[in-house]
Amino acid sequence: MRRDMDLVRRILKDMAEAGGPLKASAFVTEGTTFEEVCYHFRIMDEAGLIKATVTYAGDAPYFAVASELTWEGNDFLATVESDTIWQKVKSRVAKATGDASFSVFKAVAVKMTEAAVMAGL
């Protein structure tokens, strides 16, 4: 399974708006399975973006909840919350490499957010 940065952003945004824990089932859509959401909860927890618990029955997840954003999760969300900046970040990364590490996404988002703030001063 591959990381989906749009799903990462959606999880962060929805958690910030909810102000409390969210179950993985809240993110299941026609294009996103429960297993994909659980995978993202797990890797986002490992990356320090959220605090999450994923419970497995054998190899399959059967329950997952994200309880809160971390400092790192709030920082990343602050840089990508704007739809305009997020689209520019994705476009810049796609043109340069097609995909990139989380740290590259974050660095590009920080630079674009800084530029937007400086332009507004």
C-alpha cells in the first residue's frame, strides 16, 4: 500500500475541525477503503502527526481511532491547509519527481507558505 498525501491532509483537517477522536470509518469513501485509512492512521502515528490506535484481527484491521493531532501534525496542517498552497505543493512535487518523501512535501509547503506570508506583508 502506498501513502496518499491527499488522505493525510484530509485526516489532519478533519481531526482539527472535529476537536476530538475520529474513527477510521469516518474517512471511508467510494475511493478509499477502511484498510487504506487504517494504514494511514498507523503511518501517521509512526511519523508523529497524530496519536492513533489500530487494532488488528490477524492481518486485517478491525478498529482504528485517531485521538488527537500532535505538534508536528498541527505544524504540517498549518502549511497545507490552504487549498491553493496544497495544489501548488502537489504540482511542484509532481513536476520535479512525481512523488517525494514527507520531509520534501513539508519543506515545499513551508517555503510556499512563507512566500505567501511575506507577499502579504
